[in-house]
Amino acid sequence: MDGVLILAHGSKRQETEVILNSLVRKVKEKTGISLVIPAFLQFSEQNLEMGIAELTRNGAKNIKIVPMFIFDGVHVTEDIPNEINEIKAKFPEVSIKMSSHIGDDDKLADIIVDRINAIVS
């Protein structure tokens, strides 16, 4: 069974969890995958390891991690991969793989254009 973990940076502001939870619901609807959960690098109890543990408890054997980062800074290139490698040792029976970060995607440019057009002069 597949599980998806959407990983965001995290914030002290509570609304970030509300937004990520909304995105999780939308991803579930669009993919039909029922095991999609949020996780955060910082400022939340729902961290990467807890998220992977939750997915495995619910039967996931193939976990895909999607980092919600635009830039491939230290978190994307070092912190997250290092943490995933440590977690893999605790869950040897589970395939855990990370996708590329959000990055320079044409869909982001479309969103920026939409936001520009939404500004009333």
C-alpha cells in the first residue's frame, strides 16, 4: 500500500498547519490515495519520523515524501535526506523515497500570474 507524506518547513503560526491540512485533503481527492498526511521539519509535533511511523501503522509499505520547498537549500539537500536515512534504519521493511522539491515549476509561474492579475489597481 502506498503512503504519501507532504513535508513542509513548519512555523510557529498555527495557520500553516491549517493550510497544509487543506492541501493534504486536496491531494487525497486528486490522487485517490487515502494515506496522505502532513509533516513538518520544525515547530510541530507531527515531524518526519512521526509521519512515517503513522503511515506504516496504517499499512503503508511504500512511502513517498514530497518536500514542499521552492529552493533546494540545506534542508532539501542535506537535512531531509540525512533524516530519511536515519529513519529508514528503523523501518527496514518499508520503501521510503523522496521526490524532488517543488522548485522551478511552470505551475508556480501560473500561480504568480494569477496573483498579479488578482491585484486591483
